Amino acid sequence: MEEQGVVSLWVGVAASAEALEDYVACDSYEAGELVDPAFAKDFHLEPWDEDFREARYIPNATRDLTALLGPLSYADIILPRFDQVHRGPLPEPANAVVLLYNYRHSGSIVQGGSGGVRLSYVGLVSYIGRAPR
């Protein structure tokens, strides 16, 4: 659900950048109606503002969250905060990350995927304010 100042994070594996984009993009229509992406269906997500979504695919999977999030928006603030939520390396190598800004995921569904993409919900942090030191 919408909540200003927070960001929800999912990480996992994707067969390609195109597979990841197809999985999360809100741009499919059926009979003139916008169809929820598989990502929304799998995690029972309410609609979000596409302007506040970031998805990133890297060719070489890693267990290092910094490598996945480093070039994304607010990385200097959210990386230390996600490190507190998820200490240490990721349990499995990942090459895909999805961030929904101003969105609070309830966390009731924590794993999902289809079309060559498998994601796990990591958690939620604030992206407002200074980075912790």
C-alpha cells in the first residue's frame, strides 16, 4: 500500500533484463483494461506509481546486496538500512532487484515468480533522511 518515505525491496534471479522488465512492468492491456503485472499478482500488491519503481538486472549473480543496489536511487541511504534488516550476504546469489518507493509491502507473500524470474521480499526501510553512520 502507498506510504510516503519508505521503500520495499525484492531480490532474486531473472533469466534476462527483458524477463525482469516483463515481470514488473505495468504496461499490458487486455480488452482496453490495464492488466496487473505478474509481479503484482504473485505478491498480492496494490497498484503503485510506475515512476517510483526501479528494477535492475546484472549478468553475474552475487550475494552482495551492495553490488545489486549500488547504482540505484538513494543507495547511500538505503544500503546501510537494508544491511540492518538483512545482515550479511544474501542466502543465494541474485542478479535481479526490484524497489518500490513510497510503497509498504505487507510481507504476507515473500516469494514468487514466473516467466524466468524468481524474487523474494527482503524488507522495508525509510529512504528519507541522512544515511546512518
